[in-house]
Amino acid sequence: MTKLKDITVNFLFDKGFDGLFNPDQHCACLCTNLMPCNGPSEQCSAGYKTEIDGTSFKISLEKDNG
């Protein structure tokens, strides 16, 4: 049986997204460590990773073209 997490990871990779984010909770996770909270919120959206300072990142609708 295919699990929600597997379906979500496959969708995100297929569409070129880096992970999920929830702007209301300042929460984000990468495809490589998806849903560490043990379940997505209905408010989670697909997004793109942007490096902040070399050790931190954010995920948003804005794609980093740098």
C-alpha cells in the first residue's frame, strides 16, 4: 500500500518542488525529511527552498534563481 508520505514526496519531486511549508505556523520541511511532525496540515503548501545563511533555509512559493 502506498502511503500519503510516499505519494506526497513523489508529487513534489515530479513537479520540481523542494518541500512543504506552512506560513501560518512558520514551519517547513524538505522532501528528504518530509513531515517530521508526523502529518501534514491542511495549510501546508508545496514550495521551493531558499538558503538563508548557509545553515538555515526557508521554503516558499518564490523560486530562488540564484
